Amino acid sequence: MKWTLAAAIAVVLAFGTAARAAEEKVLYCVDTAGNGFKWENGEAKPGLFRERRVVVKVHANGDRTIGELRHKCAPVWSHMPELLSCGSGVGSWLFNGNNYTYAYLYGETIHVRGDNVIWVAYGTCTDF
């Protein structure tokens, strides 16, 4: 009886872990390069933007948690459903489906942090 109960618990735990793994995928993403402009003394000037590293969790429904924020993702065009746009507002991520490349566009024209910047970056991701 003890072995049967232990075996049953082990099977349930194994299937539960496998189901979670199938539902979510974790990617480690790093900007390859980035560039942008910042508003300074009434003029747009090239800005220095450091490349970033971010953890991206791909959820079973297609949403992605990027850093600490969960974003709804949707195809950009109906004829290319693998090209996904995630996010809105001042930042938007574009993923090439579940491939390991992305682009990021950030535009802060409403002075959220007190500066007016436009920034674009692209990068690659690897499985965790």
C-alpha cells in the first residue's frame, strides 16, 4: 500500500511538472544593438542607450511576461501570424513568433520621466 501511494504521488508530480513546462517557455534575451534620440536644449540629439538583458516568459495563451510586466501579444498582420506585437503605450516589443529574435521600440513623447526620447533595439533570445 505504501509503495502504491508513493508511486501515485510521483506520477502526479511528474505530470504536473511536465504540464507546466509545456504551458510556459522561459527565454533569456539580450539586446544586440540599440540606438535612439533624446531631446536636449530644444533639439533631438543622438542618445547613448545601453543594451539590456531581460527574461521573457512565453505563456500558453501567447502572452509574454517581459521583465515584470505581462503583455498581451497579437499578430501584426494576418498573412504573417508568426510576427507578434506585445505591449502598448510607450514601449512595444516585436517577436518573430517563437524564434529567438526581437525588436523593441520605445517612444516617450509625453515626458513620463521628464525627457523626450525615441529608442529602438534588436536582439536575440536563448532558452533557459
